[in-house]
Amino acid sequence: MNIHLETDDDPRTRQFIDEHNTLSDAALRTPQFAEDRDAIKALIERQDRLIVPMRRGEWLFDFRQSKDNPLGVWLRLAADQEPLPDAAWEPVFDLDAFCVREGKRWNWRGVVTCPWEPTRVLLTLSDGGSDLLRLLEFDAGLKQVVVGGFDSPAARSHATWLNRDEICYFGSIDRFSATRSGWPRVGRRLKRGQRPEDAAVMFEAADEDVYGFNLVIDPALSGASPDHGLIDIFVAAHEIGVASAFLIANDGTRQRIDLPADADFQFNRDHCLWRAKTDERVATGSLVLQRFGPASETALLGPERILFQPGEGQSISQMILMREWCVFIISDRLRPRLIVLDLTRPDSEQREIALPADMQTAHFRPLYADLHLGDDTLYIVGQGFLQPPACYRLELSDRSKQAEPIFVAAAPSYFDATDMSSELLEAVSEDGTRVAYRLVLPKQWTKGALPVLLYGYGGFDVSLSPNYSGVTGRWLEQGGAYVQAYIRGGGEFGPDWYRSAKRQGRDRAFADFVAIARDLVARGYTVPSRIACQGGSNGGLLTGVMLTRYPDDFGAVWCQVPVLDMTRFHLFSAGQAWMDEYGDPETPVDRDFMLGYSPLHNVRPATEVTYPPIYVESSANDDRVHPSHARRFAARLEQEGHRPLFHEFGSGGHGGDGNSEERAARAAMGYSFLRQTIMR
């Protein structure tokens, strides 16, 4: 089925893209599109937003896009000043100017901080928004690229500082260095000026693994005796979310750390924290703390202490081991609860710290760029669909007083939420499972005729949570409602909620999602012709299934960077990593099940069924989900007599990244599609 569309340089592929982009531009780039694009661009470029800085040495750092810097600029501020928008921020790295000098488009992906010299970093730059990353050494104190410093080729890559002069570089620079999924497999000890392929190999994950990475902990940086030496841990990820950790001795030998493979884990110099994904050792979803003794000649890990065992509707949404504290957030029926535990006292009891009642969601971030440095100060950011983000500082190191959140600042309102409301509701799926969703209502709406944008993902243990967005706010201001779906396959209610929709349970995610659409109708909010579903990547698969399986339940489908051919996804390298999630197309029992829902294979002729309008978008340089999924689906729909809208953006990668105008245009194209379908 149009296999030639998998070949990017085939003239027929280029012709297909050009013709369809012309059609979608003509249909969607209306005067209202331009208004949305300009308004969203202005939102992205606002300079009065909430700043949550990160400290390196005596400086606070922040990255932002603006009218003058649409790609972005990295800024710094003296650490003794309040990080307010109108403070004396000074440019450190101007990405727009750098790209002009290089004659090439790079996108910002953050920095890797050297623990021993925190203003020495590796800039992480994406090639046009793709997964190919360049690591470039930069001196944030002198505000300049380090002459003769580290500068890796653009590849799927990451790195860890080993000392001031060496990094452990993982890069998919050739087939030997990559797993079958295309992600980095081999870690090399890289010196400045050395080519990655010439550097000595330190670690190797297996070819059938997904990727490998390492952790380096210097106990001396957090107050221990220098005699302890470095702690070096190598991790091989066998599947997404399934991994083994090894302590590496000075002579390079490995000692496996006795943790369940199905667990999320973290280390500091003397503790290990892990969340169980099965009931192999403790109840599924439990959070476990153990002493970590890397110098021990007997057991590396001490007795297990269960910090949390989930009840109904509970899960761990975030956890961290700091120098002297363990901190985690419990999602309790989708409400955040913050817990802290002092690691310096063996008899310490965990304590809940009260959060403001209006926080629909919360997450935390350390103040310092490296956990070895500074004190155990956290920033806590809470928000909701209608509540702008507010930042609080939690100072844990001062034990003379009980730590409580200290208000720092709040973001301005990006839209007028007066008389808007947000409700947490439940639908009942076809097997009787209750599925939560959050409905956000505009100021004014007509019962039974409410335009609803229903967003979902439902895979890979990814949790959705409410977030304040000026882009969503613009949709609400125009009279639309927004729904976020917490369907099976996601991680909102713990590992079992996720696992139940893996492989041959995938139909549960689809049934949950359509149950929400039907529940909105049953409650009298709307009718099917006024509901649009939206999703990207695995969510693009979700929306593709909604089109082909439940066409009567939706009035429009917005399908983004989608997975749509369940028989060939594994033929592109990144797809090899998804077989644990979906199944193996080469195995008959898996293939037969996936063919039952694969959107590409379930398109029916227009003479048999009328599909709702669909807009399929992709990126030419998406190296995670190949754009051929979207191309071939659009072509198949046309062959069967349907009229999809298709647009392939020239850059942006899987995440739709870009400068402020490109990001705004991408969102505005989708809103234009919605305005012409469910808002008519």
C-alpha cells in the first residue's frame, strides 16, 4: 500500500507532499488562521511569564523565546537577585545568532552540567527538531563556546561528565554504537579533541536492548570524604521502562545491583529509591527505599523500606533522591500530595507537606543543576487548566524549622478564565471500568451543541495532567470545551492501569476513549458531530482508530505524527523499541491482533462508510515515527474515496519543535481545521 511513500527522496513522495501541502494550505490558512497564529506567537514570546531558574555556581539560568529571539536565548542572572522577568538578565548564548553563523538550524534541548565546574556545560542542540543531537562544550562563565572543546556529530546521543576533562559519550554514530532501535548502545570515554569512534569503550548494552546510559556520583561533592571515590553505575534498558543497573568497579568489572527489572529507580551516594511495576517483590506501584553501599563486600542494597503502597486511585507521579532528602508526589485520585523524608536519620518518618487546594497538578525541580551541588532546595510548580502556574520554594536543608512551601511568583493570566469551569468526571468503558476525564468548559455554551476537543494518549506509561496553556485558553475563549482523557495505557493510576492496555490489551485504551466521547453526549453536553479527537504519536494511533472504528462518534479527527501501520512500524529503527508495547508483527498471533485495529488496514470505502473530516499532520524530519505512516494513511483514505487533509511540515521533528512562528502556525493550522468542522 503505497510503499514508495516510505522513501523520502522518491520523486513521487515529494510530489505527494507538495500537492497535499498546497491543498491543506489553501483550506486551512484562512484570515482566522492568521489571527490565531499571530496571537499564539505572541503568547510564546511573552516575557512576563513565570521563571523557574536553575542555578550553576553563582548564576541563575533561564532559556526563553522572544520576538527578537524566535529560536531562543539562554540567559543568566546573579544568584543573589530575584529571578523576575524584569531583572537584569544577560544573554549567555544566542541560539538565533549561532544558527546564522553556522548556516544551519539547531533547536535547544538543554545542557549537561559538569558537577566539578558547574558553569562548564555541554549545550544539547537538536538538528532541526529531530532526535539527532549535537553536544557542544560551552563556558557559561565566559559566555563562549570552548575552543577545542567537545563537539560531537549530530546523532541520537547523550553524555555524562566523568571529570573536568572527560565525558562518557553515548552516540549512535554507526551501527556498532546503536541498538537495533537506533538508540545509543555503547558508552565511550571521550577526551577533548578525540573522535568518538576512536575513544575507548566503557560500557555496552546488548543490541536487542533499547539503549544504555550511565550515572556518575562523586560523594565528595556532597560532603563525604574524597577517599570514597567515584560511584559509577551503568544502566541497560532492555525495553522501555525495563532495565538493569550495574555498579562498575575501578577495573571495569560489573556487579549487578539487585533490583527488579520492572522498576523505576534512582541513586544518590548512599540510598536507592525504586518504584515497583510488578508484584515480584512488593505490591505493584509501591515505592521502596534501600540503603546503598557501593563499597560493601556483601550486599550492595540494604533492607527494603516501603514508603508508599498505593490504594485505589493512587500512584506515584514523581520521585527524587536529593543529597539528604527523599521527596515524592502521590497522585491521589488525580490530586497531588507532596511527601518528604529526611535521609540523615534512620528513624525519620515521612511527612506530608500541604499544597494549595487549587493545584490540579504539581511537579518539582531542584534549584541546583546538579544534585551534588548546593543545598536540597526544590521549586514546586502547581497549576491547573484554569489556574496559571505558581512557583513555591521548599528549603529542606534548614532543619531548625519545619519546611513549608514559600510562595515565589505566579505566571500572569494568558486568558480570561472568569466563569469558565473545570470538572473531573468519569465514563464507564465497555468492560465496566470507570475511566476519569477532566472537562474544561468555556464561559458560555449551549447544552447539546458544545464544541469539544477531546485529547488522549493512552500508552507507554505516559501520564497526562492538567496544565495551564494560553493555546488551550484561546480555544476556550472561542467557545470550545477541552477534555483530557485518562485512559488505560497511560500511567495516571499506576503500573497495572498501564499494563492492562499493552499488546493484546490495546483495545481497552480505544474503548475507554470512545466511552468518554459517548459519556459527554449522554450527559447532554454535546452531540457526536461536535466532538473532535486529537492525539499525537501513540495518540495519533488512538485517533486513527477512532476514525476507522468509531466514525459515528466524532465530528472531526486531528491526527498528529501518528503510528498507523501496525505491520511495518518495526521496519524503521525506532519502531523496534515499541514491540514490547504493541507486539511483534513477525509473530502471527501478534500480527493478527494488530491487524484488527491497524488504521491503515481498516480503512473502508466511502461507498460503505462516511468518515468525519480528518487532518493528518507530520514532520519531514521525524526520526521517531517515520512520516510515511501519515503519508500512506492519507493516500489510502483517498484511494477509498475519502478526502483527508494532510500536511507535512519541513522540520520540527516528532515534537513539532521550531521557532515561535513555526510552533504557532502548527497549532493554528489545527485550530483552523476545528473551526471549519465542529464549530460550524
